[in-house]
Amino acid sequence: MSFSGHTARKRFGQHWLRDASVLDRILAAAELQPQDRVLEVGPGRGALTELLLSSSAAAVHVVELDRDLVDGLQKRFGLHPRFSMQQGDVLKVTLSLPDGDPADKVVANIPYNITGPLLEKLVGRLDRPVDPPYQRLVLLVQKEVADRICARPGHSSFSALSVRMQLLADCRKVCSVPPRCFQPPPKVNSEVIVLDPLPPDQRLELALARRVEGLLKQAFHSRRKMLRNTLNSVVSADQLEALACDAGISLQQRPQDIAPQNWVALARGLNQGE
């Protein structure tokens, strides 16, 4: 079939990015090198795939759920020696190239309805990061998600997700993408972000990661309350006061005011006190 016979399907979260300048920004952000093996999630009709194949990357592997799009992509790129494709649900399939080895970099226009679980699959969790990590991920996501991932302490968008992602990767924004850049246009604004996962020797050790995760869940469950009132069940008030002071934290602060490394310092103090 040709792509002309295919319409975007809401249940797959399909919105075709058609703005050439944004596509160029995504490609530039990936900084592809001749040795790079690229994974593209949700290639759609292949606008970005074409650019990736025009780069110097060694291989471009795409994962597409929609069987009808797979047919069109195969007709368009199937003869290209550096192209390979996998049909299936990205959350369920093994993300490896035909030779069985993983990609180095990920480029994805993420379906917004699976953003959370896809981030976990591509980056991991504090206590279970993806190993080995990708060198870089360039992701087109909903602006609200981008704001939360990249937010700084004290910003209204700063959240537990901000802390988790910033402890797993260096995170930055590339450009805003308004609805008019897509066909059909989504109802929300979007943003291109870059995530550079931290190397294994910079990750939190397991016990510390678990403690940080526990603190985040407890504190951000009542994000408008001061830490004095959200963490009062962790240890005695006097101990908590001392540990917070050592971590550079005031218990009169709210969770969205605490930088990721201060959460780590508090968690480390709690673990050492046990």
C-alpha cells in the first residue's frame, strides 16, 4: 500500500511531524557519527527516517506498531543497506538491531499515551537503569513532560520525575514544537529534548537509589507541604533536622525546592544512620 491510503490513527497516537526545520533540529541534536547505530521509535511515514539514513550513521533500525505503515516503510526504505525494521509494540519487543546488539542512540517522536513507560524502558528507573545505557536520546515529547523533566528546583514544573530523570541523565531542551508542525495537529504543544544517560560509574548504588525513590514518593505525595510534615515519619524529628542540615536542606522547604543532589545527600545520611 502507499501512505496516501493511510490516515493517522488516534489509538496509536499518530501525529506526523512535517516541519522540516524541526526535523533538522532533531537530526542535529543527535550528533550522529559514522559508528552510531540508531533506534527510531514510531517512524510513521518516514520523514525523520529519511534524514537519519542521509546521515553518516552506520545503521538505522525502526520499530513501528502499525502494520499498514510497516508496508509503506518497507517499500520506501527496504532496499537501503543501512535500514532495518521491526513490527511490534515498542514496550514489549526486544530493542536490538538484526545482529542482536543494541543501538547507541535513540531518536523518537514518542506517542504521548505511552511516554511514561517508554521513558522507563529507554532510560530505566533509579534502582534499575538501562544497562548498558544509550549514549543519547533525542525525544519529541509533550511540552508538559519536557518541562517536568528539565525543570530546576523551585520551578512550578519541578517534580519527582525531574529528580529521577536528572539523576539518570543530563537533560536539556532543544526547541519548542507547536501543533501546526504536525498533521493532524495534536491538542498540546510539544518539545524536543536531549537525554544523555549517565555512565554506570556515575549512577546511584542500589540501596541509595531505593532510599531516594522512597523519599520522593513520600514527599511529592503532598508536594505543597513542608518537608517537616511529609518526612516526619522517617526518623525522629531531631535526627531528621540534623540529617537535613547536613544535606543542605531546610525542613521548612517544600519538595519542589530541593535539588536532586540534596535528595541524594539526605538519602545517604539516612542510610548511614541505620
